[in-house]
Amino acid sequence: MKGIQVSSFGESHVLNYVEMDEPVLGDNDLCIRLKATGINPVETYIRSGNYAALPSLPYTPGSDGAGVIEKIGKNVQGFHIGERVYVSTLTGHGTGTYAQKIVCDVGSVYHLPEEMSFEEGAAIGSSGFTAIQALHQKARIQPGEIVLIHGASGGVGSLALQLAKLCGSKVIATAGSEQGLAMLLALGADHVLNHREPDYLQNLSFLTEGKGVDVVIEMLANRNLQNDLDVMAKEGRIVIVGNRGDIEINPRLAMNKEIQITGMLLANMTPEQKGQNAHRLNAALTHGVKPIVEQIFSLAEAKLAHEMVIKQRGSLGKIVLTID
């Protein structure tokens, strides 16, 4: 089979499109013939070698994908050959989703709704589970609360917006371009703000009727965390999903308002939480929540896709690779 193999850490040129051995099926596994794979920013950090936990070389990147079941382990129930599925796994058996096939355990495979394309399915996994983990397990979102989503036009943010609205929240969402702001309004945001404009948060007091924000889903804490503290309501909750450096904050604001600041990492999600979140995500998908696919490349163009991910740009959803 064809796939992407990384034999040394470095820039995007280390993503080599090669012939690979097919993965071996275990008794509790499924073999998926992948039709598309989703690209996550963390995969660019791992590829470059700038990440805390690095895989053994050589490796195939990717944890998200969608396709058709080709083989089923003898202990697996609830699936059948030919069924459309999406996968979200951190542990392929020697191979990730940047390949024509992947073998993964049954707990990492989910039914793909018929109305969704394989490209959309490939954009669900990590982004969807991150958004749900942030909103439910970490922020403990409640109906009627005001939620600020920083960087809502990306893969995680666009799903978090839809999920928060589904919970009955009022959502204030930020993006860095007019196209991004228009997309957020189309997804149901109550108010949108351009985070590239100076003092873009100055109207939050008016938008929240002087109360402040109950929940912040933060994609770039090293830039925004102090500003988040400034606009929080009493007993508000900030969930840090993304960060790219250091920041100095005034903890007095967290003390005065009794604000909770919580970090999260998808890899820390327990099997119990993953099971709960899978049910939440399935229910959301059946009620119209859909990932946004910004651009599609072929598997052989993985280098170009990675270069696009790391550019300083206003994201408009997820970048996906199609697989022949």
C-alpha cells in the first residue's frame, strides 16, 4: 500500500510518499481502507521534532481518517465489512492515517453518518473530541451561559461553536479575517469579533450586559490569557486548548473573580471520557453539527498540506488529504 513515511525529523520535505507494508490485523482490531485523512497542527510539531513525546522512527503520521471497513478481527462486534466509518486514534499498529489503510482497535472506530462525506468524516475525530472535552468535561458548560471562543474559525473552534449552540449557549466567536467572521455567523455565532483589530474585546461588556463571559475556549493562551481574565464573569472558566509560548498574567484577577483556568490535552482523555464523548459527538452529528473542510490535497501532496497548516493565516476549518 502507499503511504507517508517519516524517517527523520525536520521540515515538510521529510514527508515521503512511499510503498509500505500493510498493517497486521489483531483479534480486537479493524482494518480500514481509508478514503481521506484529516491533518492536525500537532502533526507538524511532531514531524519537525519539536514536541514532548516523539514517535520512534520511521513512522506514519496521522490520527484521524475516514473510509470503509476491509477486515474485522474475530473478537469485534457491531461492525461489518464495507461499512463507512471514521477513526480517531493515537495508536495505529505501526502506521497512522496518512496511508491507504490503517489497523486500529475497535474503540477508535465510529460509524460515519450516511449524509457525511469521507472528507468531512476525516475532519471529525481529534477536533470533535477536543471540542467536546473542552466544553463538557473541562468547562462544564450550562445552557444559557455566554461562551467566548478564541480562534473559532479553525477545526476545533468551528465545532466548539456548533456544539455550544446545541447546548443552548450564547456564543461570541473570534476570527482573523472577514471570510472567517462570515463563516462563524453562518454557523450560528451570536456575535463575531476580529481578533486582529486593536481593542477588539472592548465591547464585550456591552455584549454580555455587563456580566462578562462565563466560559472561554482558548486556542492561543500565550497571546490571549490575560485578556481572557479581564473579560470573565465571576466564577468563569477558561479552558486552554492551544498555546505557543509564555505569557505573564495577573493572578489577582483570577482570585477576585474566582476564575478557574484549566489546561487540557486530548491524549489525557480517559477511556470512560472517550466513551461519553463519543455518544455526545454522535448525537451532535445527527442534529446537524458538521466539520468545516477548508481545503483538500491528495495524499501525495502531504508536504504542501503541512506547509499550509503552519502558515500564519486565518484558518477556515480543516485541511484534509484524499486517498486513492
